[in-house]
Amino acid sequence: MATDVEYKQDRSIGELVSDLARESSTLIRQEFDLAKTEITKKASTAAKNIGFLAAGGAVAYAGFLVILAAIVLVLAKVMAAWAAALIVGIVVLAIGALLVMSGLKHLRSEDLTPKETIQSFKETTQWAKQQTR
């Protein structure tokens, strides 16, 4: 019975090239799967931060509506009511602004480059070069 070493030594160049092509194809498929997984993860994080932006925008809009209500009350010369509405509007607007700034900060700091995949492709390229020598 031949051992694995003997079998590998008895294989033709064509078989070796065929094996190399098949293994390279499998490796490249795995690299693309890794890229897809990494990009999906980064897109999920970006979507969460976009959610903060949307929530911040909605809260800021609510603040704007309350400020408009305060202006209406001022025009109606109901001083106590407009003061309360103005204070509430400013607080709601400030909260909305903080949410928007937080979302923008996180979006700006998020790097969508699939670094692990790029590194893996570099390693695959080096491996393939070594196999063809």
C-alpha cells in the first residue's frame, strides 16, 4: 500500500496543477465569503448609527413643533403657557441635536474597509506565488 508521500511524489504535473487550481478556487470562494460577512457586519453597525440619526431628526422635529406652538402662544399673549412651551421645545431640540451629533460622530468614525479580507487576500496571493515557484 502506498503512503500519502509516495502518492504525492508519483502524481503528474497536470494533476498537481489541477489540485492547485481547485484549492485556489476554494480558497478564493472562502475569501469572498469572509468579505461578505465582514461587510455585512460593518453595514449593520452603520445602519444602527443611521437609526440614531433618524431618531435624532425626529426628536429635533418634535422640538421644532413645540417651539412653533410657543410662538403661537406668544402671539396669543398667554405668557405662562408660552414660557412653558418654549422651555420644553428647547429641551427637546437639544436632545435631538445631541442624538444627531452622536450618530454623525459614530458614522464618521466607522471604517467600512474589509481589513480582515484584504489581509487574507494578501496572504492568499503570497501563498499562491509560493506554490507556483
